Amino acid sequence: MIRYRFIIALLLPFAFLRLLWKSRLDSRYRQHWLERLGFIPLIKQGPVIWLHAVSVGETRAAVSLIQQINILYPDHKIILTHMTPTGRSTEERVLNTLALRYYLPYDTPGAVKRFLNRLQPDLGILLETEIWPELISQCHQQSIPLLLVNARLSQRSYERYQRYQPLTKNILQQLSVIATQSAQDAERFKLLGAQEVVVVGNIKFDAARALQQNSQDNLRRLWSQERKVWLAASTRPGEEEIIINLFQRLNIEHQLLILVPRHPQRFQEVAALLHKKNIRFIRRSQQQPIPDNVGVLLGDSMGEMGNYYQGADLAVMGGSILPFGGQNLIEATAMGCPVIVGPHTYNFQEAVHFALDAGAAVRFEKTDELLSIIPQLLNDTRKRTAMGEAGQHFTLTHQGATSTILTLIQRQIAHSKL
């Protein structure tokens, strides 16, 4: 732990330099710096439940869990922390009425101690794979129950954590419970030394219900009905150029590509790429109809993935074309949108496996395969309908993780009162 603290102390100045660098494209990275050192407002007296959701995906997944916690414990204050501005601004309409929102401090002894002293949580909940040794250690020292929920651990992450034994084992054993998405995740955590591990499933299946309810804007009204629409969802650096080249090579009459970069700070970069390729496009933020001579809709809006999936005939999942580990396909299947995934899906291995088995998704290994897969699906209404229905059934049958996690939370709160 001494070595870890030394390394974190050396890296701290560079963390703030990184915020400055990122603020070139998103000025919000220059805001609330004191919070990143633990200077949150003092939380007034009363019981506190604290959740940490690092960014957009984790925050969306946490919505239904937070709503249920609020129902079960109306006298508790709910604090929600993040690491990114996009996470902090996600689901503002819903979450800002339920929780106070701050940035999680950097993992230094002073910042974490200051944060916990000001917060004084009765229970902490970390989502997915937010394993911060200093934070976990100090919670353990202060007898604050800390749960890692919706936990996942890819083979790559497992191998990385394995290199830092015995620190990894000691930290994992200080968590009260680790609630994993799959048996495979659970096994990897146990191999690293974790003791209190249970398999509960993925709360993103439960979050998909809210996505269905909130996707009210029918984007199809923006273009003529004979257009064949495919979506490149949550693309990462380098993938947009591949997608645009495919778009130019596809011989599909009336095709429309909806191109949605994963990170909002890259919207302008992707717009510049479209200009460079001499492709006519309209930004979603322009809020205007798309004439037939415009081939691309650039999805430069936030909180609209449900609308994009609803408006598209099929979706190619970003993050899976190049080795970024993929993106969450559950939102797409919940909306009944047929899914195409690439070879790189190690961050969502089980969900992708189940979707492929259910017939809700197909996989390509080389990008040139999309030159045949995309036209075949766009021209086969029956096949797309079958995939969409399979996806919605697949989503429905995997729901229920939230209620299991709530049971674990209730047990921890009841035990801490003894």
C-alpha cells in the first residue's frame, strides 16, 4: 500500500494536467476541482447512502437502483459520485431530484479521508469495476460497509490485477460484498482472493425498461419512410473512419447512416472527418428534417440512444470494431433493434454471448463482411423483425438483478444497525 500511495502522489499533478487537456473540448473538466480533492460540502446530520457511478453507462444503469433505494429508505440522503462530467450530467431530470451529485476524490489518503469525513456514509455502493485501494481501505478502517455491485472483470483486467498481488487480494477482501454480473466474473474475483462474492446478473437489463419508457421521440418523422437506416452506436476513435468508408462503399439506395460517437467531446472531430470526406450530413442538434440527398445524421446529442435505436433498422455496435472491448448492447436489444457486433467484445462478453445465442445479434470478424451483412439485413424485413423480437425477449428474461442487489443492501444496513 505504501508503494501504491507513492505512485498516486506522483501521478496527482498529471491528473489535473489531464483535466486541463480535456477541457479544450469540454469546459466542464475545469469545474469542481476541489471536489476531486475531497472538498465536498458537509453533509448535514442524517443517514447517508452513497453510490459511485464513474460515467454515463454506469449512471444510467444506477437509475432504477437509486429509485428503489429512495422508496425503501426515504429518510436517507442519497449521494451519487462520478469521475466524468458526462456521467455527472446524465439523467439530470430524474437523478437531481433524488440525489446530491459530486465528483469522487482522487485516491490519495488526504483526499479520501476528507471526503469520508464530510460525507459520513452509512453504506457505500461502487458500480462495476471501480476498485480504488485507498478508498476501500479507509472505508474498511471506518467500518463503512462497501459493496461492489454489477461487478464485471474481463480476462484482461483479471491479468492486470493479478500483477499487483498481494495488494489486490487485501483490497478485495475488505469489500463487504461483490455482486457480479456473471459466474465467470465471480470466478475471476475469487481467483484474485475475494471472499464474499455472489452472482446477481446485470442491472442494465433492468435499466432497459426505463429506456423503453423514455424513448418518446420518433426520429423516423425526420426522414422519408423508404430510407434504409443503419446506426453506428457509441463509436470510438478510428472506428468512425472505418464506418464512413463502409458507408461510401455500400451500394444501398436511400441509405441513411446515424453516426453516434461515444464521447461528446469528439462530436466536432467526427464532423470535421465527414467534411473531409465530402459527405453531406446534418447534426441531430440542428433539430431539422433530413432530406433524401443527406446521407448521414451525426448524433451529437446526449441521452438519446433509445431514440436512435428506435429509429434505426439495425445497429453496429461501436467499441467492437477496433479493440476497445465493445459497448453495452442491452439498450439496443431492449428497443427491438437488430445488433451487429465486431470481434472485440471482451468487456461485455456474457451479454454478447447470450444475445448471439438468442438470435438477437450477429457477429462479424472482418469489417469487409459488413458489406454483405448490412445490405442483407436491410433488405430482409422478416429477419430484422425476428431479431428484434428475440432481443426484447432476451432482455426481459435477464431482468431481476436490481431486486437481488436491494436485498443485499437491506442486509448490510440491518447488520450495521446491530
